Amino acid sequence: MNEAEQVSKERGAGAEVSLSPGPRIYVASLGDYNAGRLRGIWLDATLADDELAQAVQAMLATSPEPGAEEVAIHDYEGFGPIRLHEYASLSSVAYIGRGIGEHGPAFAHWASIVGIEDLDALGRFEDAYRGQFGSVEEYAESLIEDFGWQRELDDVIPEFFQPYLHFDVEAFARDLELSGDITASPTESGGVYVFEGTV
């Protein structure tokens, strides 16, 4: 039995399976579920809103349950730290799915910070995203380098004093987070995604 057949068997008869990479959701017919049947469809969450709606309606149209029209998200994958509830708006889910498809996992982390229903906040991803770093301290070090603070200190501090001076990167990194200037979201690999001014 291949993977598609196994997932279909677990989900019940009538389940369509798409094993494409990326974010996807399993949308179930509530009328069938309440009648003791599992009927649903795995959908690519990067689809346009109308394509997603059409696929859901096509699945509901095959239901033996009269008047089947309500759906719920019963499973999902590829959304990183986001926890989708079963009645999440399909248009919001699709917006996030497309964001993940375009920007990668960092977008999922952003959505988990600002909320999955706030489309205005989700739309600020490109302005807020500062990159992926090994740690918040690494991000702080990159800021110090970008602003040239160390070079400026080297220019004004006599050379014989320089070995005794130390920029407290850990304190700077900690204060960046505590002040709300940045928000860091841990990655699965142990690093962080850094976003500016999100809290």
C-alpha cells in the first residue's frame, strides 16, 4: 500500500489525497462526520481562495448526506508553529498558505506571532522580517556591524585602551527583545527568525 492509499484509508472512503510539498489542509464534511462517516479532502493551502472554495464545494457535492454544506479543518501540515482551529477562515488559511509558499517557514512564524486572522499584520511580513540567525545575539552582532559602532569606537578610543573595552552583546540582544524592538521565533534547527517591531 502506497502512502496516498494509506492516508486515504485512514481518512475514509471518498478522501482525495494530494501529497504535494508545502502547506495543506484536510477539510471534512461536518454533515458526514455527524452521521458517522469520514468524508473530506486534502487541499493545497497555496491555492487561490476561489479554487479552494470550488474544491470544497465539489467534495460536498459528492456527499450522500442531504444538505451537506458545513466543513471543518480536521488536519493540516506544513504550517510550522501555527495552530489552526477547525473553524479557521479558509481565506485566511489560504493567505497564510500562499505566504509560506512564497516566503518559506519564516512566514508561518510571523503568522503565529501576529495571528492568523489579521490580514493587515500578515501583509507587513516583508517590512518586519530581518532574517534567520543562529541566535538573537548573532542578530545583535550583525546590527553592531551594520551600524559600524565598533569601527567608531576603534577610531576614538586609544589603541592601548581597546583590549579592555567590551561591547555587551548579550545585554544588547536581551534589551532589543525586552523593549519590543524585535521578536524572535525559534526555528526547529535551533536558530531564530527575527522580526522587527511586532509587539
